[in-house]
Amino acid sequence: MRTDQAGGRYPPDSTPAQRELANLVDLLCRCMTPRTQAARARQLWISTSALSLYVNARRVPSAKTLERLHSLADQGGHAQLPCSLPELLELRELARARLSLSRFSSSRVIQECNCTARDQEELASA
């Protein structure tokens, strides 16, 4: 179960921008061709534990990692990605600065996601 409440998926001191970035990283990973986290991490040239830290809002990925993630997700065959690369990099800067941006809301991410129904249900329960 995905949650941003204390004791849940995200650290209690994480900001909305950090949580939204983590959601986008997770969504973009789901757009990639490999289905396992280990295979996705290998394609991103990072460790499995680093990828886990990113999708759980415990670390902010580098711009280079996000660029590679967006590129690989774009090659995954989905009609539309949940965000553009400039939006992703802008949100990264906000997450690094521990700020938030209201236009990156979970509902927007879910609506624009071209992922499976199961993925959308899981995100909606966040």
C-alpha cells in the first residue's frame, strides 16, 4: 500500500515535491520495458537499492539519472509519459530545495499516466 502518512512509504519529513518526484520516478519506471526493479536499475546504471531510495522519496536522483530514466521510459512504447523531461527536472530542483509546486499533484499524475489499470488503482490509493 502506498501512503505518505507517518510510518508509511515516505519519510515523515519528506516534502510534497519529494513525494511527487518519487511518484513520477515510479511511474516512469513502470513505463520501461523491464518488469523487475533489478533490471530497471541495471538499465539506469544504478543499484537496486538506489532505485528503491528514489521511488520511496528517501533520496533525490541526479539529473543525469532522471534524463536516462525519461529516455528509457519514452522507448517503452507508451503513448504518453506522465511528465515531460523539463517538468521532471524542475520538480527535481524543487525536491532538492525541499519546496513544493501545487501543479504537480497526485491526481494530475494519475490522470496523465498511461499505465495499467492496476497501476492507476495503486496510485489512487496513495
